[in-house]
Amino acid sequence: MTENIYAGLTQLGGSTVQPKTPEEAVLERVPNPNPGDPYCVRFTAPEFTSLCPITGQPDFAHLMIDYVPGDWLVESKSLKLFLTSFRNHGAFHEACTVGIGKRLVDELSPVWLRIGGYWYPRGGMPIDVFYQSAPPPAGLWLPDQGVAPYRGRG
């Protein structure tokens, strides 16, 4: 009989309560079906939201997460719940973007990960934040993140 490698998942396939904070959110992982093959996985979150830690005003970003899996893949529902847990979380753009990248690295131990946080302007100035865990693997096909710099009405 084949072992059910997905038996440990607690969020996928059922009703799940939205975590109140990023710290409370559970990132689940599944075995990589292609370990040792250098391939890139991309997640796009064009409607990411968090709160300014000083004013409580909402901040909006377009997040692009690229990673080369090692032994693990992130389960996408758990990633969505983790990202939406920032909606009531107060932190500066840099803390959100880098914190998400580091949490994924801690949970997955990927070969490589990068995250681009393309934040929409508030107060007249957009802030873009970029983090990567290491240089990308040699020979990896890595598409551009494709998010244009903010140009306003330009």
C-alpha cells in the first residue's frame, strides 16, 4: 500500500479559520515530486494588504515570490492564508516583504528564494522591497518578475 504523503495537511480540502496574525498562520508543506531538478515555482499576490504600524492605514502591494524547491513545496492554500493574515498586521513594507521571504526559507529550506514587494504609493511615494536567500542556481531559467516600476498616470 502506498503511503499517503498528504495525510499531514490540515487546511487543504476543508473549511479553515483565517489566522489573525502572521505568527499564528501555519505554513504547510508537501514533498517535492522532482527533488534535485532545478525548476522555479512562482506565486503572485497582486492584492496583498497590511497596515501601517503608525497610522493604521492600509498599505497595498503586488508580491512576486519565486523559489527553487529543495525537498519541499509550500502548500498553496496555507500560503494564501499566511499572506492574508497580514491584513490586520501593522508593519513597514520592508518588514512585511523580508519577513515573508525569511519565513518561507525557514519552513521550506528551498535551494533559492526571492520575493519582490511592489508597494503602491501612499503619501506620494511607492516603496519597492526585494529579498533573496542566495544567488540563483546556475543554469536556472528565471523569468523577469514583470512588474513595471510605478509610473503614476505616466
